[in-house]
Amino acid sequence: MNIELRLAWRNLWRHKKRTWITVAAMVFSNVLLVLMLSLQLGSYQMMIDNALGLFSGQIQIQHQDYLENPKFRDDIVHPQGLVNTLKQATDLETISSRGVTFALVSSASRSYGVQVVGVEPQSEPLVSTIPGLIIEGRYLQASSSKQNEDPVAEVVLGKVLARNLKVGLGDELTLLGSGRDGSFAAGVATVVGIFNSSLPALDRTMIQLPLDYFQHLFASENRASYVVLNTPTPLELTQLNATIAELLAQQRPDESLQVRDWDALQPGIRQAIQADLSSAAFMYGVLILLVAFSVMNTQLMSVLERTREFGTMMALGLKPWRLVKLIFLETTMMATLGMLLGAILGAMLTQYYHVVGFYYPGMEEMAAKFNLPERFYPDVTWFATFIGPIFVMIASIIAAIYPALKIRKLDPISAMRAV
Amino acid sequence: MIKVTCRKLRKTFVQGETQIKGLDDVSLSIEKGEFVCLSGPSGSGKTTLLNALGGLHTPDEGTIEIDGDVISQMGASELADLRLRRIGFVFQSYNLIPVLSAQENVEFVMQIQGVDSQERDQRAKAILKEVGLEGMETRLPAELSGGQQQRVAVARALVSEPALILADEPTANLDSATAENLMQLLENLNRKHQVTLVLATHDTRIMGFARRQIRMQDGKIISDEISSGSQHALRGGDPLTASHQEQDF
Ligand SMILES: Nc1ncnc2c1ncn2[C@@H]1O[C@H](COP(=O)(O)OP(=O)(O)OP(=O)(O)O)[C@@H](O)[C@H]1O
Ligand SMILES: [Mg+2]
């Protein structure tokens, strides 16, 4: 074995207790870092999943003016073709198109202005959680594929709206509005389901019907207002955005289509994440600094008490840089131990909360704002498990610089005379 | 096989108000293959001189040449190499490395020299046997007696076969028999391999092994004699050890 390695290893266990205390400081902060970061990332993911997963989706492809001013005319021609190319290019199945407009909806007793959303019953459940939130009846069904048959005129609506309109399953609703071409649009559809999204804005103002019926009703055949796309990794969208943008530029250069990610669709989310991250980063920094000082202290003590033998080694002809190397080796060994133990324990603790769920005190406000459940289930990820411990390790090794510099000042004779 | 020359060495230690003359105008020339014994009362400057010869002390004045190279002109790294490759040190207070076993301590110098492990092992075992420590290879310094530690320290200095051995009280903690064995070992090296030996000691029993006697006092050389007679001065000499010697010879 290499002499520095052997010395480093033996020296670590020369003061077992001290080494373990230092390692324990690393492990403790590493566990804390892993857990907190996992919880944070988990809560962001959840915020995104819930806030976006409910309806808006993580990415939308729209006409460039649609975000600012959603006009019926700023839509997408032949959306099915676009959906198919997107599926091919991104390898994702979670893509669906929608038509959106406003209309007056009337029951036997009342009328309200509502947002009318035409969805593809088959793929809508892949981009929105509303189909899963039906509390009465069922969600929309895909119309039979037979040609020349009139699309099925059925509708689902929010719980509050159903109550306001005093309608139940099987009741008929009359829709009045204007078609894409400005023509008069009117139709009658049967209520087949009622959803409860827990988001009052949606429950009070939205009805959904099959996209083909929507197109038929509002004279917008073969058109959609936008295409929705969901990805399992909403925190890493840059690459996907670029792919889609390129695709749009190639295939639909003349249609002024734009990729809008969740950041553009719901700007509040990123702000909330950033505010949360930067306040946490400060705390993480303090934690890492504390560990670094503990390592520095340990290594300083360790260098001082070995002055004599370091002097001997230098007198025998060992060059000081090899002793410097020794200090860094020792620190690296300790830090590696701290990193591995910390990462493993941290991941285990995270996994525990992944199973039983975690309640974030003080999250209620954010929970309410972004439609989050109060308990959530962090995932164990490589990133959250290792990024903190790696920083601790780097900080520890940096902290060894000062003790190591002490060695360069040693002169063998006075070092050997030291007690 | 190394020639050491020093001229007008002066080394003064400042301790608070007082100045201590560690070396006071020391000039000395040691030929290749010489066996020199430094003696003198405690504090007379023996250790200081050995350290200066080994390039550990930079003298305040004067020059030291080892085989023609002026060591005060060498950089720290060059000096380290000189010590590593050519000089074997036996320190007055053994200075073993506490986390390494007896054998690992002996191998230490060879290891930094880059000797391969098999050869290291062989040579370390052999020298430990010669100094009478067979079977104690795996003991840590803390598990050895003072005399045993001293022998490990000697073994460490000898094992890499340096050209110059600077030994500071190498027998201070040894009984006569062991001391004599050790001296014979050193003498052997000196004779067979022409290793230059400089040895500081209070021990009258072993002074006789050296052909040249240098006495120091207050940092000065007060006498420098080449003894013509038998090296085994202790045979006829010291009455305290005489009876013991009878058994051995
Ligand atoms: N680093 C130092 N700082 C201060 N004084 C020193 C130092 N090294 C040696 N001295 C002094 O220099 C003088 C010579 O010391 P040295 O160690 O050479 O004596 P010595 O002959 O080896 O003595 P001993 O036989 O006791 O080992 C002593 O008075 C000692 O106190
Ligand atoms: Mg001395």
C-alpha cells in the first residue's frame, strides 16, 4: 500500500472518537441536506403536478398571441397532425389538443356565461386530472369512429356550476355562442358527469365536451385552440422546449406557433420556487460552513499533535508536499465516509417519508394557493441525495487547506523538538 | 563512503535573554569511511553538530560540504533528497512513527525511496533480526521497550544502506550485550561497505569502537584524536562492564 494511504488510514483511527465526531457532524448535516432538499424538490414537483396537472398542463403549443389575448381565431389548424408529430419527436404519449371558447349555458331554470372546453376524451386524462375527479356520473367518452355520424352531444361540468344551474345527470343544457366564423352557434348537450376539482374558479365556470362536438358546434372543424403536453420531468424543460420549438419552426413555419412552458403559463410557480430555494440556500450554506469549520478544527489539532512525527519524517527525507497530501487524503477519507453514510441515511429517511408522507408546517398557505394536498410524498432522487453531501465534501476538503499550510512552515528540527 | 568537511561553523540559539552557543567555530573534516565518535558533556553541542552535518540545521556561519557539495546552498527539496538517499539518521529520542509497526518504521525510508515491497520486506526482516528484534516486527512503538525502540530506530537508519550514518546516542538505553552487538553491526558496515559513521555518545563502553575520538565542550571541539590501538577499548577499560564482557569474549 502507498505510504500516505496507510498513514492516513491509521491516523484516522488513532483518535477514533474524534474522527467519528467529525464524521458524525458531516453525516448529520448530510442527512439534513438530503432530506430537506428532497422535500423541497418534492414539494416543487407536487406544486407543479397539482397546479399544472389539474388543467393547464406543463407545456402548451399556442398561437403566439393566444397567451396574452386568447382569441378564437388565433388557433391551430389540423391539430391531430401536430399531436402526431409531437408524439414522434418527443416520445411522449401525454399530448392532447383542446378547443376553448365562451358561451352562455342554460338549464331549465338558469343561465350562466361559462368557459367551454372541447377535449379529446381519450387523451385528455393524460394531460389533466379533471377526468379523474368526476364525483357523479362519468367522464366524456370517445365518440364512435363511424364516419358521417353526428358527434355525441354530451357534457361534464364543475360541481358548483351544476348546483348553480340546478342540473343533474341526464339533464340537458343549451349552449349559445358564436362560431369561429362569427356565425350563431347553438346546441343542446346532455350532462353525463360532474367533477370536483376543489379549485373554485374551475368548478364554477367550466364545462367540457368532446372536441369533435365542440368543432361541430362552433364551426371550427379541424382546429384547436392549443395543444397540451405533459412530461414526467417538469423541472427540466429546456431541452424539450428546444426540441418542440425546432419542430414547429420546421413543420409549421407560417403559423406563428409558440411553445409555452409552465413558467409562462403560470409565472407564480417559479417565483414561489425561487423564493423558497434562495431562503433555503442560505441555511444550507450555514450548515456546510459549520461542518467545514469542524473539519478544519479536527485537522488542525491532528496536525499540531503530530508535529513531532512530521518533523521526523521530514528529517528522514520525506518532502513536505507528501505530508500535505497526507492531510488531504485523511480529510478526503473522512469526507467520503461522511458523504456515503449521510447520503445513505438521508435517502433512507426520505424513503420513509416517501412511504408515510410528510407534513410541511407552514405550507398551508402555499398549499391553498396552488391546490396542494397537505401531506406529500418526497421521492428519493440521485440529485437530492448527492448534491448536498458532495458540497459538504468539497467544503471539508477546502477546509483542510489551512491545516495543510501549517505543514509547509514546519522545520524538521524544531518540529522534532515539539512535544 | 562520503566525505564531510565543515569550516568555522557557528550556531547560536537564542532563548529569551540568553544566547546559547550550540556550535562555536567548529571546523572538521571527516574522510570517507571514517568511524568518528563525538563525546562530551550534555549540552556540549553533539546533537547540534550532527543535525548540522545532516543538513537539518542551517549554521549561522560557516560551510558544510558533503562530497564537495555545499549544503547551505541547497534548497529544502535537494536537502530532503540528500537525507533520503545518502544519510541515515538515528535520533537521540528514537522518533519512531507511532502508527507504524516496527517493521513498517524500518521500511519507511525505503518506501519513500521507492524500493519495491518484496525487497523492503526482506531487508527489513533481516535487519530487525540482526538487531535482535525477530518476532517483534508487527509491534507498534508503544508496545516496545525503550531499548527495543532504539534498535528499531537504528535499524531504520541502517536498512537503506546510506553512505553516511549520523547516530545520536544509539546505545543509550541498551544493556552492554545488546550495545556491543549493535556496535559490531555498525563497525561491520563501516568496514565492509566503507560507510562513514559519526556517532555521538556518552557511553564510554562504546567509544573504543571508533578509531577517531572527538570531544566537545560548550560548542567547541576540545580534542580530536585518532586512536591507534584496539578498537575494543571496553574490554580492558570500564571496570563496571568488565565482568560482563568476560562472558562474551
Ligand atoms: N533548538 C534549540 N533551541 C535552543 N537551544 C538549543 C536548541 N538546540 C540545542 N540547544 C542548546 O544548545 C546546546 C547544545 O545542545 P545539544 O543538543 O547539541 O547538546 P548535546 O551535546 O547533544 O547534549 P546531550 O548529550 O544532552 O544530548 C545546549 O545548551 C542546548 O540547550
Ligand atoms: Mg544530544
